[in-house]
Amino acid sequence: MNVVLDGFIDNDPIEMECQALEHMALPVSKGDEPAVVSIFGDGIPHVDLKWVIDDITWEDVIRRPDGKRLRQVLTLDLREHVESKRLKEEKASSIARNKADAAKKKKQTTNKGKKTTKGKSYLVKSGDSLSKIAAHELGSAARWHEIADLNDIRTPKSIKVGQTLKLP
């Protein structure tokens, strides 16, 4: 699939988008599920299917004077994702955990709806990645970028064992 990431008109760098794609294309450890991609758009067949990025071919690029990318042309090699039994069980567990978390958050709010407790933090352990932490702590691996943004992490692979991360 040919893709163009474009921030050229607004002079808005697309580094985060490029890094997110690179992260999704990383090989996964044995027993882990890969990052799953949904594709939407006019003329795209099988929009209800889920995909995994097998490879990225970086092509033409336009950069700002500071080196940040403004427009990046790339090709994604995709394959259809087939959900494992373990992942289905984890999703069911995650849904139950999300309901429990929602009930807990409801108790933590005042009549005006403001939280009365401070945000959570997480201590990075061996084998952790932002997507694993997001899946376990936030209920969805796709929310990894919220942790990255909150902690000013520009390279998702840069987290270290023993590092404390703020959670949304």
C-alpha cells in the first residue's frame, strides 16, 4: 500500500507519525501480538479487516531546514491479521478491567466531576514496551502514544528498566 504522510502545507513535521509506523512494524517477542492496523478510506477494499505491517519501504522525502520531515512517501507491506485465542481472552479481560476502572473513576470524582486523586505512574520492567504498558494499564495497546506524549518520549524504544512513567 502506497502512503503519503503530509505536513508540508502547514509546515508541520510528521516525525511522530513516522515513528509510530516504525514502532508498529517492529518484530514482536514470541507469544506477543503484533501491532494491528485498520485502514479506512474511499476505494479501499475490506475495510473491516485488520492488518499487520510486515515491512516499510521509505521513499521520497521533503525535509525542513532543521531536518524534520514534512512529507514522506512510503510503501507498507501488509498482511491480514488473524486474532489469536489468547488475544481474544485478553480483550475480554480488558473489557472487564475497563468497566471496573470506570466504576473506580466515578467514585473518585466530586459532584463537579473533577478527579480527587493524582495521576498514576508506572515503573518500567524488563520486557516492557509502551504498547504493552498501554495495553495493561490503559486497556488498549493503541494508547501507547498517550504515554509517550505525557512523558515527552520521542523514541518509543528509548524507555529503560527502572524508569518511572506518568500515565494518563
